[in-house]
Amino acid sequence: AWQGHIQPVYHFGTPFNMVVYLVGAMSFVAIQTGLLLVHQLLLIADLRSEAERDPLTGLLNRHALASRLPASLRGWALVAVDIDHFKQINDSYGHAAGDRVLMFVGELLQRHLREGNMAVRMGGEEFAVLLQDMHGPAALAVAERLRTDLQRLAPQRTGMAITASLGLAMASEGADFAQLWRQADAALYAAKALGRNRVEWGPQAGATP
């Protein structure tokens, strides 16, 4: 009978196991590199999201809005929202109370959004809500619901009675955001002049007289 020594296949010195070892080591390096890349991509996504969001309310900021606006705003509605007497809230209850009010308004606006719509903190106590594929009466109903829900829910959510004035503008062909915002802002100030805590509807932005 043959008495030769049989080399175990698992012995480290065999070519087969050297290959297995090298493949395993390379796979480990590849997995680690892949995980690192995924981590870096997630970090970049988080940083981008933070850069696009208002840190207090979580809404989009003006910079993010500029990058997300469609080429044409035809068929869009813009609701400008301004918290009534906000300076008095800060002066009477402090900035922490004012921040609670802003966070509450941001949360309320987010809850009323449907897919494709946008809510933006424009600055201070002023917000914008962009409604896609919405005709005038439907947009007016959304704005009125925002106003009433804000007034109804504010006492239990902030401990204070809060109201807001809102201005609505509808975009026609060729209107850009600046035009639409001016129309909505003018309607908002009309609402304030007429006693606050109401919605006013301005002329169609981009329409010729």
C-alpha cells in the first residue's frame, strides 16, 4: 500500500488555502471600504438635509426653496403666513416661549402638507406654503383651515392664544416666485389691516391688468 504522507487541505502552506486566505482578506477590506463609503454618503446626506432645514422648525429654508422650485409655477398657490403680534409674545413671555410658538406653527404646516407641497420658514415669524396643482377656492380652503387649526390648537400646544394672518396668491403662466411672494405678502398685509386673524386673497400673480 502507498505510504506517502497526505497533506491536509486546510494547512496554511498549501496554494489552495493561501488563495482562500487572500480572498477572505480582500473581501474583508472591500466590505470595510464599502461600509466607510456608505457612512460617508449618509453623513453627506445628513449635512445636506441640515443645510436645507430651518433648525428650529424643521421646515425648508429660503436657500432650499430656491433649489426646489419648478421651472413653471403655473397652477401653484402660495400662502404667506405671519403670526400676529409675535413681537409682543417675545417681549411678554420671553424668547423661549416665542420659539415654542414657531415650532408649533412649523409642525402644524407640515401636518397640512400633501406630497409635492412645500412649507418654508421665510424668516422671523413669516412662513410660506406652496400648494401644487391647486385652484383658487381649494387653496383658499386650505389657508382657512390652517388659520382655524392654528387658533384652535395653540392654547393646548403653546399655553397661549395665538392667531395668524394669511395671504393667498395664485400663479399664472410666466409668474416667478418673487412675483408670487409679493402678491401673497400684499394680501397678508391686507389681512392685518382688516383686523388680523383672517385670510385675504390677492390678484393672480403674473396676470396682466
